[in-house]
Amino acid sequence: MEKYAVVMAGGSGSRLWPLSRESKPKQFIRIENDQCMILKTIGRLHELVPLDHIYIVTNQNLSEITQETVKNLLPTSNILLEPSRKNTAACILYATLLLEQKFGDGLLCFVPADGLVRDIPAYCAALDQAYRTAQQTGELVVIGINPTYPATGYGYIHLAEAEKAGASSYPVDRFTEKPNRETAVQFLASKEYFWNSGILTGRISAILNSSKQYLPDHYHTIYAALHPEDGQNSPGTVDAAYNRLQDISFDCGVLEKTHSIRAVVAHFDWDDIGNLDALSQVFRTDENGNAVAGKFCGMDTKNSVIYSDGALISTIGIKNMLVASTGDAVLVCPRDRVQEIKNLVDRLKANGFEALT
């Protein structure tokens, strides 16, 4: 079967404020070098999938920046535009129905645009195995990442049987949403739980059948909008359909309910940079344990995350803090409170600073 891939690139990136903004979410910012994360993702996928079989699904507000970013790689026709953000259930179903119209059946892989990976061969091997498992079993396949620390910002996958040598995939027992610190430590120690990478693979028909079974309202609403009785497709019809959809993730709506799901266990390094503290895994670390990017000079400063895109950041006597400076905004907060940055962005909007979000 032909292989296709869809890069999911419609997030707002509010947890990475002020680095990322609604008009330029984290998939479009450069974390390590001269390439932003969406281009890195496309580059990795191209190791397995022809460029003309790689698509991007995003929302209409990000149409211009998406087209400009990928103009040298993908045609505009490979950018699928959702009317609005309605979470991954709508995103995955909408893109799958569009590709079914175009290609019929095939093997389809959904990949978040904002994952950071360095071990490209191991990444490609895991995706290749996911494609092969989806074709052989007809089931949905997710990729679980071997955890390296007790992350509280990721969902976890528990397998129905212990990982064993020679096995290529495993039945999934259950999904667990982002745990607290104590639970995450237990998960790591048990060696039975794996990070949920957000990568989903399956036959187009399998994705549609599972959506129809577990999210029938989503399926029938979007299907009807894309297959009008009069045969006249109208953007307004899809807009109206999206407005009626429940905001729910594909994980919650489908994957946590179906029994036809397997996991490929991967051992490549991976981080979805879900918050600013995750940058501590990316930036260079100085002799005091500070993860630093940009100009910085500190005294008695330890175990902090420092980011500057131009201005010099100077600190005295701080520990376990996060300091981020961009051209128009500065953020200072304890590292153990970075999950509250999303709430801060909401407050900024309520207090007249929406243009900076």
C-alpha cells in the first residue's frame, strides 16, 4: 500500500510564550539551529515518504506562515486548512476524509509538527515498523517512547504485555493522561509505561472506521460537509460543520476506547517541547547547571533556564528559575510553575495585551 503522512501543525503554542505566539506557534520557531521544527519534521518524514505524499493540516489563521515556511518543499495543495481549532479528533478525521477522496485507501501516519528528534535512523525505523504493523494487522498503531525522566507534561501508554526481545509491536492496555510528579516517578521505575508520542499510523479505512464507531457525530458531520447531496462543495458548509463539533482529542475520543490498537516501542530521543522548562533538555548547560541560549552573564545563578533572542540577560542569586526575553516581552517564573504560562497568556489577553500573545 502507498504511504502518506500528515503533519499536524495547528497548535497555538501558548505554553511557550513569549517565544511562540498565536501568529507564530512553536512549530515555526527555531529551537536549535537554522531550521524550525516543522521543517525538521518534514525532513525526517521524507526519509520514508515521498514529498508529494506529505501533507500538512493546520488552521486557516496559519495559512500564510505555513505556505511561506514550506514553499520550497511542498505545494500549496498539500496544505489542508481547517476552519478553526477543534482538537485532534476533528483534525485527524478531516484530513483522513480529504485524503480518502483523493487516494482511496492507503497507509497514513499523523505526526505532530513540533517534536524534537536527533536520532533520525531510530526515528525512521520506528515509523517504518508502525507502517508495516498497520498494513499487516489492519489495526491503529501508536508509537511509545522509552521514557528517560519522570515527565509530567506527556501522556503515557501502558502495554498489555511486557516488552520482549524480537517483538515488533504490542497490544495497548491503556492510556494515561499527564500524571502528577509522584505518579510519573512510579511509571518510570516500573519500566511498563511509555511516553505517548502523539504519532498515529493506520490504514485510511481503519482510521475512518474507528472514528465512525467511536465518534459518530464527528464522522457524519464532517463526511456530510465534504459530500453534500447537491454535489456543490462550499467552504461555508465545512465551517458550519466544524462549529457543531465537540472539542475532543483523538486519543480521548477513539484510542482510549478501541481494542484494535497496537504500539511500537521506540528508543530514539524525543521531546515535544511542551513547555519552556523542556528547553533544559535542548540548550547547552553551563558549569552551574543553567541551560542557556543567547547572551547571558550571571552571579550565583544555578539550575535555571535562560533564553534571549538578542538582549543580554544578567542575573544575581537565583535558582531553578526560567527567564525568557524576546524583542517585545520578558518572562520570569519558577521552573516548577511553567505549566501556568498558558493561564498567564489568558490574563495577558484579558488585560489588553492580546497583540503580544
